[in-house]
Amino acid sequence: MRGLRLVVFGTLLGMSASLAGQNGDAKVSVRGTDQTRDGNWRQCRDFDSDVAIPGCTAVIQSGRETDAYLAIAFNRRGNAYQRKQDFDHAIADYKEAIRLNPAYALALNNRGGIDWANKDYNHALQDYDEDVRLEPTAPIAFFHRGGAYLGKQDFDSAIRDFNEAIRLDPGYVPAFEGRATGYLGKKDYDHALEDFDAIIRLSPGEASGFDGRGIVRNYKGDYDGAIQDFDEAIRLNPRNAAAYDNRGNSYRGKNDFERAIPDYSEAIRLFPGYFYAFDDRAFAEFHLGQFAAAQSDFLAAKKMDPGEAYHALWLYLARSRQGQDGRSELETSAAEFKLTGWPGPVVNLYLGRATTADVLSAASNPDSQKDIEQHCEAYFYLGEQALLEGKSDEAKRLFQLAVDTGGKSFYEYSGSIAELKRMQSTDQNGAH
């Protein structure tokens, strides 16, 4: 299970998609003595959704507007519904705005933004394709389409769109951030680093550039450099929960779990619903042998993200390492997962339905990188099984095999190192 994440781009894209529709419409001229129409349009333009929705509705129902003005009213009401997270009504209004004015790029962009947020990337691409056709010189049009390609993990297409956005506006920071995310998806860390360097050069007072560059440095194994970047990100934005979590991951990369835990705790204090930080703190606690604390955090993460099989696996291990029965809970959780894919065979191993050979066979993958990652995980989980069965020598062998894969960005890699150190310490203490 990978322990490093990039969380910057999705936030920017979502904000950009939403904000694009809030102030982009031309103001409607309401000169004259018709104060009712004037008042309705004034309400329709209000940022308070509870004011805007009835104002726009009154405009729409007046029967006095041209199709062009009606399209604006539907678009603005769609924006108001979107702010209230009533996406069904928002999409319906954007659809009507587009019907009234098929060349209305702003409504296309806004509807695409909702599809993107709902992970319906194919429909988002349809709207963004039309937006690009209508506005071929608008950087934001290519930016949004690039974001949809990122969602589909079509990194090459995403990078091409971000390239075009940057060509049209060489100072367009969100496009650099999007392109860096595409490079990260391709594991092209050097180009990603160049883009975050550019972001810092263009916006030296913004935390996101330092946070992003720190993540790239984590992936490259430059943990000290990453910590310096996260230090700066935190200085610029002390309430940046992600930066604390990411810095904790840098300390984890250095196997300094004692320093990682306070950063994870601060991330949780700043954002109590940040399940990634609960995950990360739980792993650090597990690696330190603090199994009761790890159990509590894994349980919290599992409640926030119940569809993640890894939470169930680690919760089982935390309980089992305390001598508790973790199997019955794992059995219940397993019914919620599809166990045909990875890490399903590990779940089946712990439930007595699979063998060591089954797990290692399932870990094999024609993609060389995926093969390394899954074998790193497989050896770790098999090592934990051996420990629970009292087979310490076999556990050591398996943990060393996990380390030998070189999957440094995975919890199972750092977990194997921690287990080997703990076993070595136990052996030395037993010898005295």
C-alpha cells in the first residue's frame, strides 16, 4: 500500500471548475424603470444560493427574456445549486443553458466540472472537448480537459493539454501543477520536479509549490530535501494539514517514526476527517510496536473509508499482534470486498482460504513495477503470518525479501524494516 500521495491538483481543479462559473457571465443590462426585472437579476447574481435560486427562477419564469439571457439565468442558477451540492439540479440547469445557447462555453465548462467531481470523466471530456473547440485560445479550457484526462489516467493526453495551456499562458500556475501531476503518474520525477520548481519561481509565496516539490523529493528518496520543502509549506500556511501529513511521511521514509507521529497528529487536529493522516499515524504506531494505538487509528480510518481492503488487513494484524481475535472482524469485512484482485489473496490467506503459493502467484504481474510493488506487499504480509505462527526465522527471511524488492514508497517496505529491527533487538536482549 503506497504511503505517499499528491493531493494538490484535485483541489485546484475543483476550485477552478467551480469558480469559472461564478463571475464569468456578462452582466445583464437592466436599465430603465422596470425595478422588478432589475431586482430579479440582482438576486440571480447573488453569491448566496438561497438568494440566487429564487431570483434566477423569477427571471426564467418571467417569459420576458431572450434565449441568450435565459441561458445566463439557467447557468447562474446551476452555479447556485452547485454551491449547495445539489448536483442533479445543477446539471439540469446547465443542460438547459446549453440547449438555449449551444455555444455557451461557460455552461459547458461548469457541467463538465460536475462530471469531473463525480468521476464521470468521459462525459466531462465531451463538454471540455466542445469548450476547447469554442475557446481554442483559452488556457483554462485546455487545463480543464487535461484534468479530465488525468482522471482517466491518460497521462500523455493530459500533459499535451497542460503543455498547450502553458504555451497560451506561460505564467499559468495551475497548468504547471496539472502537468507535474501527469509526470508523477508516469513516474517521471525529474520533469515533475522541474514543474514544481517553476511553480515556486512563479508563486514563491504559495505553499502548494513547496508541498508538491516535497512529495516529488519523497518519491526520489531525498527525504531531507523534502522535509525542508514541507517546513516552508507549513511556514507559509500553518493550517496546511496535508503538509504536516507529507512531512510525517518524509520522517517515515527515514524510519524516524517517533518524529512522524506528531506531524500526523497535527494533521488530524487541523482536519479531523483526514483519514489519510489516521492511516499514516496507524502505520507509524504499528511499526513502533504500539499495536493498541494502531488498532484505534486503523479502526477510525476504516470507518471513514470502508471500501479499502488494506484497512481491514492492517486492523486484523494490529488486533492479532495483541493476541486478540482479528479473524472474525476480517471475515465480516471481506464480504464487502471483491477478493478476486489484489490484495484479495492476502485476505484469503489470513482467513485460511489461500496458501503462501497462492499469494506469491497472485503477486506476479507482467508490469515490472506492479510486480515489484505486489511482491513487496506479499512478502511483508507473509512475514506477519509467519510471526503470528511463531516462525521467527521464516518471518525474517520474508521481511528481508520485502526490503530487497526496493519498494521504498510502500508501508510494507518500511514495515519490514521495522520488524527486522525489532526482531534484531529482541535477539540481542535475549542473548544477554
